[in-house]
Amino acid sequence: MPTTESADNDQLFVLTAVLLTPAQFPSVLGDDYPEVCAGLGLEPYAEGYGLVLGQDGGGARWTVATDDVTLVACAIAAWDCGMEYDLSPGEHSIIGALPGWPLALAVSAPGVPKPHDPDPEDGDPAPLAPPDAAEWGPAQRRLGADEIAMQWEAWREQVDGDDEVTFADPGTPQHKGVRRVLDEARGYVTTPPPPGRVRSSFAAGEARTLRVDGPGWSMVARTDDIAFVLLDEEPGEVHPVGRGPELPTLLTSLDQLAVRPL
């Protein structure tokens, strides 16, 4: 198993790693990049971080933050391809070792005690813990938007198969919550939101997948297609928004201001 060294020189058995940049971060942790950084006690540097999650020799959970984003990105790419990669950030690149994990992991390091938070010491921050996603709320709403983005074709087929879930006039949705979301999204075009509120990634052909978040809402859209809206106040509901005359222009404008993975 790949290993690295934590700030106190205890061996860390690496379980996984994630990127934390304005263009790519675990959505479950917040609506934008500065919000996620604040929750982890990190400065929202434009270059971002890599987060390495593992256990020390005693089984304690640790999250190591490194500014070597390229190294972590390479490790993730290799693991996704089923290849081994020894993720060992240099000491000079380590920003800090944070107790706990910000994400829920179903794996653990072999040969060490079960995962647990380290014993607190004077001045230590509270251990990181995953957001409560057991019930509908901001974390569940963002996870739902992630799922739609990953399973776009399946969700799109549901809309095509049920005309009643689309608006009679796609350009002027009648749902009050959806109108609010579209108004706030239009506001982003004139007053750019915090980094990460609008993200753009590859989609089929020349299209882009847009992920847009705001206070109490998330929107997933394809620049060549429709959009889906989720709201905190409506648990589990997904509202399709047809293209109509206005949505294409809005999506194009949002894509132009969105941050994109390097």
C-alpha cells in the first residue's frame, strides 16, 4: 500500500486522495471552493490542494493537505486506471495534517487498528467528519446533483418518456423555486459568484456539463440540452427545465465564467 509521512513523522497508510481546487472538489462538502476550504480550516488559494486520507500506525484517521496538486492528480488518474502509484508528497509540500476524515470511507488499512479519531491534544482542531447525508439537506442535494451529472443519459431518458415533467412553456417555468434558481443563476453572469459555484466539464461532442450551486439549490445542465434543478426545500424532487428561448443563452454565459479542470 502506498505510504506518505504526516507532519509528526508517523507513517501514514494512504487509503485515497481527492483534489480540492476551484474547478474540482467534493461537492458534498460545500457549494463553492472557499466554503469547502473554510470547513477544512484551509486558505482558499487559487492553486488548490490535494487531500490525502489515511491512517497512522495506530489506526487513527488523518487528512494530509498538500499543495502538490499535480502529484495527487497523477495518483488519482493512475488508481482510476487500476495502476499502482506510491503517493508520497514531499515534506516541503505538506500544508498540514488534519485529524479525522472529511469524507466517509468504507475501506481501512490492513494490519492496523480500526479507523478512529486520534486522541486530542491541547490546541488541536476538532477532528474532521463527513457531513450528515442521511437526511435531505444541502449535502444530499449536492450529492443528488452529482448523480445526475454522472448518469445524465438515464435522467434525460426519463424526461423524454414523460411529457408531464417538463414545463408547458420551457422558457417561463411556473415553479416558484425554479424561477428563483434561474434568476439567481442569471445574477451570476453580472456579478460573478465565489470560485467553484459554477463549474464546467467535458460532455458528449462539443457540449459541456455545467454544475451550478447556490444557497439552497443546485443545477446540472448540458450546454446543448436541458437543465435539472434540486432544492433544499423539496426533498428528493428533481425539476427539469426545458431549453425554451432563454436557457441556451444563460448556459452559454455561465459556461464562459465557469472554472474548468486543467
